[in-house]
Amino acid sequence: MSKVLLIGSGGREHAIARALTRGGAKIYAVMKHKNPGIARIAKDYVIGDHNSLSFVENLDWVKFRKVDFAFIGPEEPLIRGMADMLESHGIPVVGPRKDAAIIEGSKEFMRELMKKHRIDGIVDYFVFTDPKRVEEFLKDYHKEFVVKPVGVTGGKGVWVMGDHFQTKEEGIEYAKRVLEEGIGGEKKVIIEEKLVGEEFTLQVFTDGRNIRGMPLVQDFKRAYEGDRGPNTGGMGSYSMEDHLLPFMDDKDYARAMKILEDIIAAMRREGREYKGILYGQFMLTAEGPKVIEINCRFGDPEAMNVLSILESNLVDISWNIIEGKLNEKIEFKNKATVVKYVVPEGYGTSNVIKGSEIKVNEDRIEKEGALLYYASVDEKSGRIYTTTSRSLAVVGIGKDLHEAEHIAEGALKHITGRIYARHDIAKREMIERKIEKMRELRGY
């Protein structure tokens, strides 16, 4: 039985913990806050800054319990070099070292890598450090565009023309603000052409050479129904029983997989061996899949979709990643999944309700046939309270999308408080609109 050090405290990490436990692991967790779900599963846990290398390095109990390997959930500790630090203490890690985690840490690096190695799926992009230069450029740029901080912003720093701003002048002002305030941790901004189509996520396991794909997922970033409101970390997501998406086919999947394979091979040629989970965020356009961003870990909520139906043993997969032996096929159930996040009132704005009690009837949720994953909550004396982030998620699993969505909706009825969820995620009408949109775009 493997002893696993789990870094992270969100819904993604609860899903990882549950999958590892199914594989026979004993979990020892480092969490920023007490996640009730992880706390129940773990043999032991500590609360502290799970992004801090020095904090984790000085945890004597990590060494005393002689963990066999670590599984790092969030991007920030990976980007900071948590994998390097743990490996220096003889603890193997599922997750890339700092020199490979830069694929998420710098959007400029990712775009330059794709350009240098002529990888499919690249978009027009332009990098600026001078506010005057970006203003001069955009005044003569006649396409719709996207403004991106170079660094990591938790899915909330990217502004898209037509969604987050309407005029060129508004886009210029935001680009200037990115530069002046150093949004994303660096005074650089990327201007990219706006892509038209449907977004999708492809996540893969990799040992640095071999790559094994997971079911495709589509997530929903906008806070309010109808894809309106501010960007969030993700309000929910769905996957299909055939592991594709209703507006995609096998050729689209294969092309996205080839892009990720080429990125991993390019990283290896650059001397930046990439081991762990690689997450590609794509736009399916009229010309095929285009890369929006590449991330160095599981998505959240997408991890809950794929890990909830993982049939293979995640502990075995982890060892195969660590040892460079990811040769066997990885199996997932042929089931559809729907994730719906429950968030505090005001989430995504400056008026989020913090410290409000949430009542969760776990027994009734289980009877609905749904899974429950805790995310960012405070637990005091057995009661659950909101923080400023996403609180918890329910997952419906069914023979098809309609059944999975019905199960997820049924589970939401048993969670009450000053909270809300997007009920439109994976509804039939929404999916039909997406299918029709792609038919028109691709001309079939």
C-alpha cells in the first residue's frame, strides 16, 4: 500500500484523494484550509501554506511517515518548484518540475515553444512591455482580439473582446492596466486573435514520452446562466459517454492529442522533461482545434469529471508516470458526467458572502446517485461555512448526458444557504445550441 503526500485543498484535490484511495493509497495531506472531504479520507493532514516550499520542506511528519510519492494538485506550487524540492528530499512526484511547469507559468513561453517547434494549433499573438507600443499596435489591428497577462491569474485575468470589453479602446485600457499593475506577476501582456468556436479540455497523463488521453470535457467559466457575468475558476462541466463532445469527432480528438504529444516532445528536446498531468484548453474552430492555453495539472472542475469515472488504478498510473513506464491503456467508464459547482452569493464579484453557513445533506445527495466533492469551505464544530471561493460540487454520472444532468440537479436540492449554482450547465437546450453553432461554423 502506497503512502501518498497530497498537496492542495480544493475540489480537484478531493477528487484526486478519492481516486488514490480507491487505488489503495493512504493519504497524508497538506491543505491551505481544512477540506472536510480530504480530512475524512486522510490518515493525517496539516493546515498551512501549501504553496510555500519552505513550509512543506520543514514538515517533519512528511519525512517521519516515509511517504512513497507526492501528488501535487494546484499549479502554483508546481510553478514555484515544489516538485524539485520534494525530489531533492528523495520523494518522487506526480507533477512537473519548475522548468517544465513554466508551460503554464508563462503564456509567452508556451506560445514561443509552439512557434519554434512549428506545432499545430497556434494562433497569432503579440507580446508587449510598453503601454505606448501596445496602443499603437491595437489602433491598427483590425481583428477582434484577446488581452492576456503573461503570468497565471487563476482563469480570471483574460479579457475577450465582445465578452469582457466591447470596444478597441476598452481593450487598450485593460492591456495598459495589465502592464502598469503587473497583473499575473509580470509587466508583460499578450494580444491574441480572438478565436471563434467552442472551447474544450483535453487532459492527459504523461511520463515524459508516453501519453495517455482522458475523456474530453467542456467547462463553463462565466458566473451566471447563459454564459454571462464575470470569469470564474469554473462553474461546472460535462463529459459524454463516448468520451468525445457532441460537436466533435474522433479526428478532432486525434488532432488535439497530436498537439499535446508534440508539446511534450518539444519540451523534452528543450531539456525540460514533462511528467505528470498536462491539460490543454482548446477552441474548436472552423479550421480545427486551436490552443487557448496549456496547464501543468488537472483542471478544476474537469478533474471531477474524469476521475469520477476512472476505472484504472490511479496509484498504478502514478508509479508508471514516475518510473517512465506509462505503457498500458488507461480505462474510463463509458458514462456521461455533469459537475455543478455551488458557490457563495456574490462569487466572482467584490461582494461575495463569506462566513455564511451551508447545510449539506450528504445522505440525500448519495441517494440521488450523485457524488459530492468539497472545495473551499470552513468547517467549524461540524458545520460548513462559505469562504470567498467555490464551496463544493456535485457530480452526476449517467448512461447519457440527460441522465447525468438530472442526477446533478437532484443533488443540488439538498444543499441550502446563501449560495447559488448554474442550473443551465449541460441542459439539452444548451447542448443543442452548441451543436448548431458548430454546424454553421464548419459548414455541415
